[in-house]
Amino acid sequence: MENLQQEFLEKIENHKGMIFKISKMYVDNQDDREDLYQEIVFQLWKSYQKFEGKSQFSTWLYRVSLNTALTFLKTEKRKPDNAFLHENLELPEEETQQKEIQIDFLYKAVQELNSVEKALIFLFLEGQSHKEIAQNLGISEVNARVKLNRTKEKLQQIIKKYGYEF
């Protein structure tokens, strides 16, 4: 059991950035992000023994994390809070000021997307192909491509609404 725990903790450490990004995309304030992050890790641990390795660990992690985020939103009845618009995002020091502004606008805009759109954008930003996005969301590749393009257009409109020019 201890070897299993150590293996799990190492994998979570290697993929904590993905979990953090999902948490940040689905909830709007720091306390809720921390709660969601913990809930995702808990759900991953609960189902880790059932992970058969038929897919990559990261693919399995995406599915469990996204499903947990969706469930978290439904059960907690959380809705985006416009107070997030005034929050300062914590970014690594090496980020330039322009990059910080871009990331800030992106996260603000993402808060206005629905749950499926957030998942699409997250998977896209993680470098997933249309085929991988389709598999993770349980939709066709064509549907993933169309939905992703529409979501990108919607994000551009939201960002423009906040006054950021591309």
C-alpha cells in the first residue's frame, strides 16, 4: 500500500500544474480553487487503484479532474463571481508584464464560459489534438473541432469586451 501511495504522490506532483489549471478555470476565487484542487486529488486517489493503464495517466487525470470540477460546480451550486475581475493573479516572476496582462484577460474571459467550453479550452491549451479532446470529452472529433472553434471565437469576443486588443 505504501508503494502505491508513493507512486500516486509522485504522479500527482508531476501533474499538479494540470490540476491547478483546471481548478483555476472552473472556480473564481482562491478558497474555492483550493477546495476544488483538494477534491480533485481526493477523487484521483479514490479511483487510482482502478486505473488500469489502458490510457496515459494524463488522459485519465484529465477525465477524472474535469468530471470532478463539473460535479463540484453542480453540488456546490457555484457561479462565477465578478469579484474575480479585480483579483490579482499569482504568476511566476519571470513572466513579463505583457504576458501577465494576457493571462489575466484569458482567465477573466474563461470564467464567463460554460463548463464544456472551459474543458475544451483547457485541453486545447494543454496541447491536446482534436482527436484527444474528443476522446476526453466523449464527443466526435468533428464536434470537438467545431465546438473548439466556436469557443475560441467566444473567448475573443469576451476579451474584446474587457478592452484588450489582440
